[in-house]
Amino acid sequence: MVRNKPEALKRRAKLRAYYKKTIDPNSFPKYKERICKTCGLLKPTRWTSSFGCSGEPEYRTECDDCYLAYLRRTRKLRQKEITLQSRIRRNKLKERCIAVMGGACIKCGYNKCTKALTFHHKDRKTKIDAISVMIGRDISWEKLKEELYKCELICFNCHMEEEDRVFKEKQIILNKTNKK
């Protein structure tokens, strides 16, 4: 592989900066008719938002249809990798949340598996969203911590027992109101 000399790279960067300052992006068309390298048809190609060494705007070598097909193919190939990366990120974030909340179920002390630990909101009226949903989104750590302090860390079994207790209480209240 042939490497460019640092002087040549600096000169090109300086030229590009000059052209970006002096050339108005609205002074040339966003599309240019070219022969698409993939389908071989004369179609409009989109401006790449950059300029060549000569100061001319650079256009894609593919039409929009072929470029979108290329993006779909590459995303499909990377889908497993991306989902694995996001699962790893979410697991690390959940472990961090569990560490903040004490690391074990407050009712029975269970702490063997992080997947079996859940966050139970003490008061549903103050709940913004479920912690598991918030971990899946790109929410700041400060907002997540605010929501964590409204919860208690309990294992799945204790959580189901708590939910059952709350459900039965609501059922008793409904039965009392229906009898009146």
C-alpha cells in the first residue's frame, strides 16, 4: 500500500478547508447525472458533502437505489454483531444499576444471577418508565439513577409475589366498591 507523504496530506487538507470556506454549497447541484457503477445506468447521483483536491464537489459513484441496497446488505451482515454489542452494553449497564442498588434482593438476599434480579417501583404513580426499558434506550446515567431510587432491587420470585400481593389488594378494593 502506497502511503501519502505528510506534506501532501497537509496540502490537501488545506485545499479542502479553503474550498469549503469559499465555495457555497448551494452554488452547485445536489445531484449529478452519472453512470452508476453497480447497475450501469445513467442516473442522478448524490453529492457526498465533500470536495476533491481540485475543489470540485464529489458525487457518489452509485445511484440512490443501489446505494440503499448496499446499505441494506451491509446492515444485514452486521445485524448479529450489532445486537450482540447492544446486549453486552445493556448487561453492563444493568450490572452497574444492580451495584448501585446493593447487589442482592432486599427480601431474600439472592445475588447469583443478574438476569433474575429485577427493579420493583415502590410507588407506580411516580414511575416514569420501567428500568429495563430505560436501559435499552440511550438515557443519561443521571436520569436512570433518579428512576432507580424510586425502586427496590428484588429477585424475580419475590417480585412476582409482590405483584400478586398488589393485585389481590386491588381486587379486594374493587370488590368493596362494587358491593356498595
